[in-house]
Amino acid sequence: MKKWMVLFVGVMSLTSVISYGQFKSMQKLDLDCVHLYPIQMKYFERHVNFAKSTKNLEARTVDQFIDHLDGSKLYFLKTDISKIKSKIMPGIYGKLKKKECKPIQETNDLFVKRVEERVEYAKKFLGSKFKFNPKAKIYRDPKNRPRPSSVAEANKYHENYMNYQVASYLATDMKLDEAKQHIIRNYERALRRVKDQSREDLYSLYVDAFAKSLDPHTSYLSADDLEDFEIQMRLSLEGIGATLSSQDGFTVIEQLVSGGSAQSSGKLKPKDKIIGVAQGKDPNFQNVIEMDLRDVVRLIRGPKGSSVTLQILRKKNDGADRFTVTLVRDKIKLEDEAASVTYIDREMENTQKKGEKVKKKIALLNLPSFYSDSRSQKGRSAAADMRKILADINKEKADAVVLDLSTNGGGSLRDAVDIAGFFFKTGNVVKQSSRVPAGSKAEYEVLRDTDPDVNWSGPLVVLVSRVSASASEIVSGTLQDYHRAVIVGGDHTFGKGTVQSVEYLPAGLGAIKTTVGMFFTAGGNSTQHRGVKSDITFPSALSIDEIGEKTLDYSLPPKSIPSFTSKSAYVTSGEGHWDQVNPSIIKKLDKLSQSRIASSDAFKKVKKDIAKIDSRKKTITAGELLEDKKGKGDKTAKVDPKTAEGDDESPLEEDEGRTLSREERQKKYLERGDVQEAINIAADLSAMTDRPELRLGAQSGDSKTKAAETN
């Protein structure tokens, strides 16, 4: 019996534990210079393509380390980059083998010096003589902008950049002098962060830079990153239940998570500022103003049943109110990331009786991630939740299902295989490659659905976008290969066709995430780079060149293998019978869809947004930014477990200055043009299957749907 290696595909994963011979002590460790080389060697033991260091990989590592420090190209000069590459960091692998980490520190020291210079210039430029320049232009993507060749060039860029920042504040009706002070404090805060950065944090940056030199999905998870990762996979955390952000030196409550003690206390509100934290009965508060958000999160999170007291600052019309709140930490289920179903009725022409209308009940099944709690046999998983929901859909006698993977970045591979199998009988789902020793023949592990139950045999539509990745691509690609579903949405999915494993390091050192193989859906297609192409395409602001695997540094090249679909997947009659999608049906569905899209106000707005993005792909002026932000209504986003109690980049979920409730977010979700059109297509598909001459199984003898059982 082949033992399952615990793997993941996408932004999330299951984990497996390994022990490192290089580290004998199991006591909690802090990442130090002595650990860096052994960790690098562990990546080489596992990676699908790289088994040893090379000069090319070393050069990549240096480039990635520079990008980790200054990816926005705000600080380093061209001469700095030359110095780092030619004098400071050459031979870094060999130096780390000798436990010599001076080059890493020297590079960081140079970075700190440049940040100090920028802070001083910002104070000078934003002085009393400053005048806002709406024509100041910046590059939207730093990749399109060369680093400055001189201090004068750096000054000129920062003048434009600061005008851009001023425009952001003016768009909120802030006065100019206040906006200038905010920007200066932002610069000062950036300097404090780089100066206060611990040696452990600096080494974490380096190890991740090394990992990213292998491929874009290999990475290093620090102890803090690992905690966030596990929360996301389990869909639960132990804490107070709040999404936090860092704003102008304050830790701000963005959202109260349903079911958490922060919400149930009735004392906290979005936009409250946390200025102090005390543990249990300790009366001494730790001041958290200007504290890094991750450190504030560490203070607030804690084991179930323990208490934490927060000092709160709340803005009022007549000033500010200060008060304290004591909360008991509890286990919080992050339901917004879990699978859910909504039933929508659509009225259609009755294909059996001309002139009459008939209602179609469509089940909209939203799956935001392929989550799985590997720590417990009874842990929650996407597949288990989906199985229950599909049972309910059958009970409700839905006419068709829309499986929404449009915001799903991936997750558990095992859950992806199980979920794909819910829609056919049994058969191959995915093949996974592994590292091939020189001169050896490639080997593949076949992952298949062995459960003969067809949990949903009716019409199926899968909604995707360019952010649908990995596990989402396995499910959508496999269902397309078996002609089981109509794939709709953006032009294609993300294009991540690789598999990663996550392995724990000794306590305190975090974990390594390594690309260990490439996956191929049942038709033999690797989704690497190409993604899964939609059968019916909608206009999407996400369908731009900047989004997709092909844009990432050091992305692995695509491959393909012979088809390995299984005859046993098909059920042509009796219980579990499902109809295959054929080109004729897709053509008819597409024609109906494009007609609706042409007259849709929602899609007209999307097209307008796409045109604006295309016109400003490279640069934008401060005036254009001010115009855009002034004309913008609300900003919406779903709850992300990664942001719960800690994400500096947490998206605001507000409408006219207030945080949206779950009901309001659901309402906005259902108003999305792509969601509504996917529902329309599902209704059309259901109506067409009512007509005997258009039964989807009519072309089941087509050569495209025939495949030999390969396993």
C-alpha cells in the first residue's frame, strides 16, 4: 500500500513533519546563521528540478534578496545593486556553509542607510514650500521602472511618489498639511521597521529569497507565517475574533469576526484603535502604538479560555473616548472561507410547451478554498463540507449547480481529488510527477477517485477566473477533460501546475514549502502557464497580463503527457447517470450568454474598467489617482483567515465608512456580473437537457469523449 505524502497545491496546504539530522535539539530555537545552510540543503533534497547549488541559482538568490528588501525600487541605487552583486554577496552559499552571514547583514546595512536618506529628503520636500503637482507621474508596476542611477534621480522619483501619496490622502477630504504629516510619519515608520528588524527576521528574508530562486511557489514559512498558514487550513483560530490592520502607527479593528468574543462583547466596533494590551489579570498594559502589527497579533492571540484586556481609543465627534475591554479567547470558526450554498430561481421558457414559463432552481455552491485540518481525523475539510452540501442540493431538487471557484487559490490536493470525484463515478483525476534522477525514466503517481457514488449527476457549471489556481485548476480541468461540466468565467485560470509539500523544522524555526512535482489533469494537460481555458468567456478586470503564473520569476516550464482518463467515470444510464457536455451545447450556451453580456450594465462597467486599466498600464498621474479615488464608491472584500488578527495589508470592507455585515457581503457577492451570468448559463443548460434531441449524452460516442483506462 502506497503511503500518502501530505501535499498541497495552491496558496494553502496540509503539512507533514520531518526531523532534521543537522538539528539535534528539539527545544525552541531562534533562526540563526548556523541554520541557514542546512535549511538550504533540505530544499535541494526535495525540489523537483534542483538538487544542488549553481552559480545561476546563487545569482537568482541575490536578486530575490534585493527584491525582498526593496521590491518597490524606492531605496537602492543602481550602484548599490552592482556593489551587492560584485562585492558583498558573491559566493554566499559557500560563506553560509562556513557559518558566515556577514554579507546578509552588510546588504541590510546599506538598505537602512538608503532609507534614512529618503526620510530626510521627504521632510525637506514636504516642507512649507511644497505645492501639490497633479501631473506628477509614477510607474504602476516597479518592474517597468529602472532603479535610479544617482541620488538626484532618486530625489526626482520620490517627489513624484510623494505627490501620488498626497493625492491618496486628499481623496479622503484630508487637508494638505495633514496629508504631508501622514506621509512623513509613514517614511519615519518605514525607517523604524528596518532599523528594529531582528536578525531572525533578516535571516527569514534571506531563506525565503533562496527558496524563491528555485521557483515562485517554493518558500520559507517563519514561525509566524506557519501559524497563519495553519489557521487558514483549519478555518479556525483561538483568539478574540477580529481582523486588524496597521494605519498610521495604530492597530485598527477592521472587522469583527462572527462568533468571536470581540463581537459578542458588544463593546467593540470597526475603526476602534487598540493602544494597549494586558494578559490575564496582569494590570500592566503594554503600549502597542507604533508596534509592528505582527507583534500586536502575538499579544492578542492566545489559547482558548485565557483572557486578554485591550485599551481602546475610539474617535467621536467631540474628541476621543478611551476605555478597556476584557475578552476571553475562544475557538473561532472562519465561516466566510467555508463552502456554502445559495439557491436562486430563474424563470425560463418551457421547452416542452411553447409560450409557457418554467422555474429553474439553481444551486450556487461557493468554495473559496480547499481547506483541510490535518491535525485531527475529525478535522474539518472542504470535501466533507461539500459532500453535505451536495446532499442538501439533491434534497432540494435543484435543477443545476454552479460551482464557484473564481476566488479559490487552491489548497489540499486530497480534497481536490475527492471533490472532482463527486461529479463522476470512479477514475483518474490527476497525475503527479516527481524529481527524476539523471538518465532515469519519468515516474508519475496517479491519484484517482475510488468512491463509486456520484454525489451530483445533474447539469454542472464551474465558474473560474485568473485567480483560480492549483487545486481549483485540478477540479475544473479534470471536469473539463471528462466533458462533465461547462467551464465559464475569465479567459483562463492562473496556470499553477505544481505541487508543494510543507515540512516542519524544529520548534521555532518554522517550515519549508518545496515544489516536489508537477500535476497533470486526466486529459494529460499540465495547467502550468496555460491554466484551464473557459468554454464560455466573460469580460473580467482580472484577465490582464499582470495576473498569472507566466508573469512570475523562475516559473517552471509547461509540459504534457498522454491522456489517462478512465472509462469507469462515465455513467450512461441508471443511478448516477450524468450527461457529457458536447461542443454543440457549448456553442448554443455561448451564443445566449454573449447576447446577455452585450446588454448587461454590470459587464459594460467591467469593460470600461478594463479600458481604463489598459490605458494606464505603465504609468498614472497623481491627478488621475485623485480622480479615480474620488469617483470610487465602496470597497469590498471577503474575510481572509490570513488577515484575522493580523495582516498589515488587510483589505477594507466598508460601504460609506462602515464595515459590511456578512449579509451585506453576500448581497454584493450575488450582484457580481460573473456570478449572475454563471447562474443564467446553468439555467440554460438545465433547460436544454429537458429536450430529448439536445440530451448532452447524445454524442457520448464521439471520439473526443472516449479514452482508455490507463490504470
